[in-house]
Amino acid sequence: MSVERMMGLGMTALESNFRTLRKPYKLNFAVTYWCQSRCLTCNIWQMKPKGELNIDEIRSFAGKNPYFKWIELTGGEVFMRSDLVEIAKAFSESSKHLYILTMPTNSLSNHDLMFRELEEILALGIPRVAITVSLDGYRELHDRIRGVPGNYDKAIDTFRRLQEMKKEHSNLYFVFGYTMSKFNQGEFAKTFEAVKRDIPSVSYNDFHINLGQISDNYYGNSNLDIKPNDSKVLEELGSIIRSRKKEYGAISLIESAFLRKLVEYARTGKTPMRSKSLEASLFLDSYGNVYPSIMWNRKIGNIRDTRYSLEAMWNSSDAKEVRRLIREGKEPSQWTSCEAYQSIIGRIPSLLI
């Protein structure tokens, strides 16, 4: 079953190279904008969201769009949703070909409750559940960037507990998520050594690297200066790439391709591959608004206005215009894993087989 779903994702990604898909295969869904962090790089934590989609609405959306093979639940902090397990269950039951569910966490929620909920999600039968543990520096630096004393130690505890959980759950995958910005530029090596002291088994391959970027419709951070020094970023990315072990699993190969293109993006400021936004994927915010991606503040519609079906929006004249602009290279420049991975596996579907 797992192999069949994996191959199905790969074949759909290949198909997206030749024509506009009738249905997206990946959903990026911000389930809430509530967040306990106070990040220097993001303004989501300043929101006081009201009117977010409730579980009945999410069930309706999942039931009327039962074709996702890859779902990323994000926030805010996903574990601040008391019904997170029910959300995952709704998609698991409706999208019968779902292969992977991914979720980031800031590690600030109650750990006992968080891991009980994760146990329930892992038991749903989704072939791969991937957790990204946010970590942007060594203890003092991470806590300063995230604005919460003790956050580093909680992230380390989360990773250790995931290591233990992995022994019982083969479908669990997890990494640290490290976002480079002007606040931590040049500090990855020191961060890695600090984590290595706390978790001796950790390797460079246990870190997913992102570059801090600006987004009006997601991070709400267009007023922030977060861009690191270009030369330092290029030097640091090069060192990370050289330090990673060569592995040939699908995720490792995709991550390596992502990193190589991240270097290109850092050097040029231009999206290194044409995105698959509103072709392979879309971004749904916690209020039901649909956007091409987390980086493009161009609203296509709201699922509450279409009785929770995506079909009308997906085939609308506005959606077709967005796809034309993407083909012409007029989408805002970005290279984040939320969108980049679709471009990569669309070009290299054999990585999934």
C-alpha cells in the first residue's frame, strides 16, 4: 500500500510537467494562526485570529476534495488546535491515496499531550508522517530569535522523544528545521555543535535548511528586515552541503536538490525552477482563503463561498490567469520547501520510486 501510494505521487508529479492537473495533489493548509512564539522573522504570533475554519468545515472540505496525496498542516503552531487529530483523520479518511502528512512544530505545546496526539495520528495508517522541529540556533540564539526562554531545550526534548517514538513507528520521519536570517547568519556550525553535544547521534542530514523570506499573506512580515548577508549565506550553505552524507532515499535526494537550488536562489534572488503553484498545489489559510502559494498574496477565493469545493476556483478565469503569469515568470520570487518540492519531484519523479 505504501509503495503504491508513493508511486502514485511520483506519477502525478510527472504528469504535472505536461499539462495542468485537473486536481492539485498537494495541499498547504495553515490550520491556525495562533502561536506561542515571538519570532523576530515572522509576525504570525501578533495575530489574534477569529473565525478560523472549524472541524465540521474542515471535514466538509476534506470530503469534497478527496484527492490529495500530500498534505502539509502548518500554522501558527499546529498543536495549538485541540482537534488536530480529527483534522488529520478527516484527510486520511477522505484522501484514500494520501502518502505523506507533514507538520512543523515550535515545541512549545505541552509535550505529553502533543505526543499523545502524534501517536493517534501515526496510527491513522498514513504511510509517512513527517515532523519538522523548528530550531534556529544554539540555546541563547534560538531563544532570542524565537522570543521564548527555554525554547531550545524544549526543541531538543521534542527531537529526543521523536527518536524514541521512531522505534515503534516506521512511518515517522523527522528533522530539525533551520531558517537562515540576518539574526543567525554564520552561526549554523556553532548550532550544530551545540545540538551534537545534546544529541550525539545527530548529523547534518537531520537538518532541513530554509532561507528566511517575506510573505504578506502568510508570515505578514513585509515590514521586517530579515535578509542575511549574501556572501555569508553562500559560504554557509556550501559548507552545509559539503558536510551532508550522501544518501539515496527519496527524501534525502529531494532535499539535496532543494539545497543546491537554494544556493542558486541566494545568489540570484530569482526562483531557480518554475513553480507548480496552483498547478500541483495551493495554499489554504485558516479562514478558508485560497492562494497560489504561501508567498503570493493573490487571493483566488474562499472555500466557504463554494460550499467547500475547490473545483470552481481551480478552473476559474482568475486561476488560469495566475498560471499564465507563473509560466511567464511573473510570480513573486521564492524558494521554500512548501512550493519547491513540487517543482523538484515534478522534474525528477524517479526519486519517489
